[in-house]
Amino acid sequence: METIVYKLDSTQIDLSIIKKAAEVIKDGGLVAFPTETVYGIGANALDIKAIKNIFIAKGRPSDNPLIVHISDKEDVYKYVKNVGEKAQKLMKAFWPGPLTLIFEKNELIPKAITGGLNTVAIRMPDNLIARELIRTSELPIAAPSANVSGKPSPTLAKHVIQDLKGKVNVIIDGGSSNIGLESTVIDVSTNKPLILRPGGITEEMIREVIGEVEMDPSLFKESTEELAPRSPGMKYRHYAPNAVLTIVEGSIDRVIEKINELTKEEGNKGKKVGVIATTQTKHKYICDNTLVIGDENKPQEIAANLFKVLREFDELDVDIIYSQVFSKENIGIATMNRLLKAAGYKIVSI
Ligand code: TXA
Ligand code: MG
């Protein structure tokens, strides 16, 4: 399949291009587009054949449900059975934005989207290109992250081209996704809201709006039979670079010492090593392939760069990556959740 790449400036959107992309969605095709979190691969959420093509293009397991994207808050009432008071408060506070809400679905939403579940995930993105595309297509758009299943999510059109060129009809290049991690997912289908995936809207922000909220206890541990995540997608190996990633945890001076030791050891065995550092620690690592993820006091910056840095290691073709731990302040919880998954939960504690 030929993939057309369009470049768009989000401050001055060329509506004729949006119209062309919306036609592709209406015709049952696939359009990758930018959002404020990560790029998505979109199709008409009401067209089962188009949805199946998303799963094929990504190589995604069919039991992993997709998020339905809307351009108007009120559209949520078209697709779900009940919007409770807490859900309404969250929509008012955080839509448009990086928050996905899970509701009991109605009969309009095909089970192909929900992986057979009776619930559906809905999000109203903040990115204007995304919203214009949804609005112009006059359809809800099902869109998972626009990466091949298992790879780090794309934060630049370049990443989408690497993974999906030849597999989608259109890629809209709208620059870099400023948040860089996928949306926070909250299940509001019961009285007890539960965070299934941490993201840009943090637990504290949610608590301020609706009071008590719980975090799925499986989020920071490898899933087992007893501790299966409530969000089907969270059980799969994810966000993984080609190299084996190991996290080293402890007091920062000892961590740097240990990573330098491991760098030497593995280098002597002929392995190409990479290290993820902060602005503050970069000069302390001896590794030639040390990449800076951001300032240790700026959790947003670290979050925004994580997936990009993981993909840069693929380009550098390293065999092994070591990473220190980052602050869990603010969006840092989400960063550490993704880093742990990317590492397959391999942590060395010293
Ligand atoms: O920021 C985002 O959410 C991006 C952009 C493109 O909007 N999309 C995204 O989609 O991250 P995806 O498909 O990569 O992740 C969707 C997550 C998965 O972990 C999936 O299992 C979960 O949401 N999910 C979807 N529907 C669900 C449901 N009914 N119940 C529980 N989890 C659900
Ligand atoms: Mg994804």
C-alpha cells in the first residue's frame, strides 16, 4: 500500500489536507495522526473491517481494546450507557486532554473495538489536528498508538514512518507530541474509579476533582495469574527497544559507579552498551552512547523524551541499555511505569 505523508502546522491547519484525510477515514482507510500524548493510528470506530485493519497493521492481539476518540464532549452520550457524576466532573476538568475514560458501552460500539468487553474507552484529545480530523470525518475514530505492537509509542512522525510506512493510507506529520506518554486511563464504569494506566493527568489531579481514586495494584509489577492488570493492554510486553534494558536502583553515586562497571564489563565482551542519563549525571558516565533524557528536576521533560530516547538506541544499534531511576513526582509515575515495562521489570538494586 502506498502511504501518503502530509505535513501540517498545528497553529495554522490546512483544512484541505484534513478534508483529504477525513475522506480516507470515511472510506474505511487508516490515517496516522498526531495527538498531544503520542501519535495514533485511526479508523472509523463504527466500521468493523477498518478496525480489523488497525489490528493487522500494528500486529496487535485482538483482545487488546482500542480507545475511541471524539471531538465534542457531548458525543460520549452517543456511545455509552451511563455517564455518572464523577465521570462528568472528570470530563469537565480534563477534556480535551490526556485522559481516557472507560464506560459501559452501548450497542453502537462494535465488540471488535473493545476486545469483547462490555466497556469502551473514550477520549477527547487536545491536539487541534486530531480534533479537526475527527470533526471533519463526522465519525468517532478508534486509535491505538501508531507503533508496531510492543515497540515504544511514537512521539514524532518519523517514528510512525519507521513502523507503519506501507501499512496505512495516510500519515499526518504534525510535529512532536508534547506530553510524550499515552493518556491516563480511568475506569469509571463502577462507583469506585480505578486508574488502569498512569499518564499526564496524575492521581493527585484526579483526587482534587472526584476525591478518592485507586491505582490498579498491578501497574508496577510483572503481571501474574493472581495480579492480572484490569486493562488488557497492560499485560503485554511493551515499549521495548531492540536492546535488553536494565534499570539500576539505589543511591545515585553508587548507581553511576555500578553502571560504569557494567559498561566496562559488557564492553570487554564485545557488547555495544547505551546509558540513559539526566542532564545532571551525563558527564559522570563513561559510556560512549550516553543519551540525555532530560533535567532531573523536570519530570515533564523526562516523560516527553523517554520513547524518543528508547528509539534512538535502536538507531545506534546497541545490545544493552542501562538506566538510572527517575523521580516519581507528577508524571514521573507514568514514566517509571513505562520504563519498567520496557525493561521487562529487570531491576538491579544496589
Ligand atoms: O494517549 C493515548 O491514549 C493514545 C493516543 C493515540 O490517543 N492511545 C493509546 O492507545 O495509547 P493504545 O491502544 O495504545 O492504548 C489503549 C489502552 C490499552 O492499555 C488498552 O488495554 C486500554 O487502553 N483499554 C482500552 N479499552 C479498554 C477497556 N474497555 N477496558 C480496559 N482497558 C481498556
Ligand atoms: Mg499503545
